[in-house]
Amino acid sequence: MKTSIVITTGLDTNSDKEIQLWLDRYDLPKIVSEKLNFSWKTKTLNLKHSEGNSDWESDDTVLVDFKRGMWCISGIAHELVHLILRQNNWIDLSAKLKIFTKQHPELSSTNRGAGYLIEQMIAYLVQADVDREIGQKENKSEMIDAWNTQKFHKIINLEYQSDFLKQMGRKMIDKWNDKKGMNIVLWIEDVIFD
């Protein structure tokens, strides 16, 4: 089943057309699906213009600031990771992960649910991959170079508050290149229980 993104609430005609051109050029649902080795459960995903940072709502809608132009692709890729993981109930697919996230409530978010910081790092890692790959195809050095050691270090320091969380985040970053087509849940288990 092919899953597509439909702009349901845009900014203006020119911005909407620009975003649509990027979506037509890069099949982000397919890219994210292949990177995580997960399938989409819905045929259509919604895209809405929203001022500020990218976000998601329900299990089928991405919110992104259309004024960011080509950089919307980066935010959309990140939020699609959250959507596909939630559509697949990723924590429920592994008894070990379910127990682990209950034992470590610091991985969770009141608003975002169990294991959110694991999910968030995966979203950053996929976003970095997508930015590099599209940056190379479009010859955009700012996209190729957007994600580096310093950027991930900043994310770890801002979002991963305890030593345990920082260690978990770093381990995920270090092991990301070893994933190579592995189902994301199996990879998470491999990282955590290594």
C-alpha cells in the first residue's frame, strides 16, 4: 500500500505549491518506512501549516511551518518517524521494551507517552539521514552538514537530562549505522540490551 501526504491546511498558494513540489520529488513516507522497516497503517497522511517548530497530532497528521521552504522536508521526515512508530505501536511489539520503559519512566513524556526519548532520538537520526541524502541530491551543503557531532551533543545536553538518558542517547547515535535494514524494534532491543 502506497501512503501519500496530502496538504490539508496550507499557508498560501505559492508556499503550498513549493511544499508540494518537494513532496512530489521525495516520497518521505516511503523513505521513512524503509529506514525503519515498518509499514504505514494509513493510506493518507495529512500535512498542515503551523507557525514555528514541526510537530504531529493524532497518528496521521504532521504540522510544519511552510515558510521554511525546502527545510520543511527535514521537519516532515522527523515527524513521520513519530507517526509510523505510533501507528505500529512499537513498544507493544516487544515485551522486553514494554518492561524496560516501565522500569525507566524518565524515558517517557507526560504528553507523548512511554519511551518517548527513544522515539525522539530515532526521529533525529532519520531526520539527519534524510537531510544528508536530499542535500547530496540537491547539492545543498547546508543540508549535508546540518547534522554533526556538535548538533547531536547539543540535543543530548538539552533533551536528555540524566546520565542514564545521556548514555542511552549516545549509544543510539553510535549504533545507528549498524542498523542496516533491521526492523527498528529489533534494533532498539539490540541497543538497549547489548
